Amino acid sequence: MISRLRKALTAATAVPVLILGAVGTASAQNASVIWSTSSGSYTACLSHLGDAVTLGIPCASGGSGSWRDDNSNLQDPDSNANYYAEKTPGSGGKCLTAFWQGQIYLEPCANPVNYYEQWAEESINGHWHLKNRMTQKCLAHPADLSMKDCDEYDTQQWWY
């Protein structure tokens, strides 16, 4: 159902931005997604360049603003398929990775994809939180990207 909804939304828009509201899980296996966020007067996207993870302005489909959700080859996959690897597109893609001290970076995906590379996409009040499986912290976008204790009211943790 979500996969069909995503395909319909993607086909209906020129730029495939992930906007599903409070439907549940945001992802579908091997779907291309763009994670965007608003801060004041601008919209930025979770972007990748080399091994760096940044906020890209403006948001653009394809290239550095696109991610591929993949729930195959996970270490200890959960039966509800609630965790995904956020991978850069293409073969040999790298995984979005969090570490205990709050660092966010890209690394070659482990085999199997480890807990530091797995993300839950949680729908909360019309926006999404990206929660890391190992740290149990959420991706936030203050002046730079970081990991913070998850807080549904913290607008720096909202993704669309």
C-alpha cells in the first residue's frame, strides 16, 4: 500500500519529495527518497558529497540529495521491517552512519549492514524522525547535522 502511494506521489510531482504525513513507515525497499527540512525561510535536504553528509540548499532530485532505502542484508533484521539503510544511489553506495559521540558520516556499508547504519523512519504528527538503531538518537539539523535525544517537539529533528 505505502509503495503504491509513494509511486503515485512520485509520478504526480516533478521533484519526488517524501511527504506522506502520519501514514507510518516512510520507506519502501529500494525506493529513492529525498529527506528535506525547513528552517526559517529556507528548505534544505539531507545530502552527501564524498564521505560527508551535509544539508544541501536548494533541494534537487537525483544526485547528492537522493538516498536509497534498503532493508535487505541487515544485521538482525526485525520482523516488522522497521529499519533501513539510507544508502547513496548506485552500485557500491555508502551508508548513512551515526556514532555514539553524535557524528554523522558515510562509510562503505558493512556486510551485513550493522546497527550504526540502520535507521527507523518514525512518523510523528505529520513529520518524520530518523532514529538510529544503535544510538537510539535522532538525526537533527541545528547549524550542522548531529544526533540528539529524540524529541517530537524539537523542530530540528523534523524531516519531510
